Amino acid sequence: MPFESGLRCGEIIDNSRLCAIFGCGPQGGMRRSLSSNTLVLVSNHVESIYDDRWIDGVLHYTGMGKTGDQSLTFMQNKTLKESSENNVEVFLFEVFSEKEYTFIGRVCLVDVPYQEQQPDELEETRTVWIFPLGLVQGQPFAPNQALLGKLAARKEKFAETLSEDDLRRRAEAAHSRTGGRVVTSVARERDPWVSAYVKRLANGRCDLCDQAAPFETKNGLPYLEAHHVEWLARDGLDVIENCVALCPNCHRKMHVLDTKPDRRKLQAVILRRLDSRGGATPGESRGTASFNRDGRRIPAIENAN
Ligand SMILES: [Zn+2]
Ligand SMILES: [Zn+2]
């Protein structure tokens, strides 16, 4: 008999109620309950070191193991991998603000797990397993745009504490996660590491007019805005090869005029930056054009329009 949680999608409960309903332990992102024969997954966007993300209705969920390479035979990674055969029902919660568990619904594997690189707890790059999960029924929960903005701001703050190398590794990993989730507003979800990294590289100066940032933030950092040369709204990629840091005037100018000379200048800035750093991902840069992991071409100077 299927497990009945009595929860509806979007309902927010606390951790003790979650444990009481499912009969699982109070900790971790993957909690096995023998009494209800369920596996409860918690995608914690506030505290977790993992970069879980939704792409076209599928949650790409990172497995267990906080340091070193993750293993598919390790504890609940194994349970989740075998969930289509072992009769364990899988339920998903997301955490968008501290101690608030938003019930998303019952999920199942919709594709084979795959591997990617993510930083571990000690900021060491390691291999993790990603489980593509889809809802068994219904639509993915659409969180409030303001809430996602708050989460991005939190990550940007954390980004300020990272070294340039650590920040670059996180920003480069965005190659494998272009996409977005439906939010209750029009804007797309952006990768906070990409925007933080291009701002760091700009070193306080606008990539278009070369002038110093007009003011400092409350944290004493030069105020610049991340801009995508190929707009996200026009299917541009949210990766460092398509992103620059602009002063507010130039940013507005790009969205109002978007002239060819300005685009060329920004693309040249990006190329120069990649050249001086030996490309975004070694081996993936071919000539002056780059390709992401899906083989999609990333805008470079000669395919400018
Ligand atoms: Zn400017
Ligand atoms: Zn922009």
C-alpha cells in the first residue's frame, strides 16, 4: 500500500513533524525510514554544500558523502539508485529558509544517475553522483522569486569569503547546469558563482566603460552588476564565457541599445580573460570559440551578431 503523508505540495512543516510523519531520523539530506519504507530527500538550499538544481521539471539531486568522491553503493545512494526496483517510496522536501521544510511530493528517478565535479566540504574538487528526479504526479513547486533572490544573496555573501581559485571552480561548474526552474515571477534562476566570479575578475572596474564602480556596497565591495552578453532571455548561457561585470549605467545601456560595438568590446574582454587564465575548462576550449558539456557553442567573437 502506498505511503500516505497527508501533506500537500508547497506545505511547510518543521523537522520534528517531518520525522514524526515519515518515521525517519532528524539529520541529513537522505533519510531512510524502515517503518514507513520510504526514503525522504531534503534538498537544502540554505545550508547544504550541494548544488542541487531544477532543469525543465527535473531535480538534479546530489547524492550522499560530504568529502571525497561519492560512491553509488554507499548507503542511501544505493537505496535511491535501486528505488525503481526495491519498492522504497521516495519523497522530496526543499528548504528555502532556515528550518522550513517545504513538501514537494513523491519523486522517482527519471534518468540514470550521472557523475559531475563539485567542491566538497573542504573546497576540494571531487566527483559526486547526481540523481535526476521527477515528480510522480503534479507540477514542480514554484517558489517565490523573492525567496530565491534571498538565497542567491546569501551565496554571493559566502562567495566573498572564497579565494579566487575556489570561486573560479564553482563558477566553471556552471557549464553543466544551465537551465532553470519555474518561479512565481518571470526572471530565471541565475548561478550566483558565475556572477560573483566575473565581478571579482572585474576588480572594481566596469568591463564596458573601464570606469571605477560608482559606489561601494554595505560590505565595502565595488558595486557592479553581472550581465550576460547573449541575454538569458534569448537563451544565452549562464556561464563565465557569456558573463561580464558592468556599472549600472552601462548595464542599462546594454539592455536598451545592445549595440554591436559594445557587444564586441565585451566579447573581447571575455576572450582576453579566458586567454589569460588558460580557458575556462582545459581541453574544452577549441580556438577562440568554446563549447559547453552538451557540445553547445558558447558565444565568442567570430559568431557575434
Ligand atoms: Zn560602465
Ligand atoms: Zn544584463
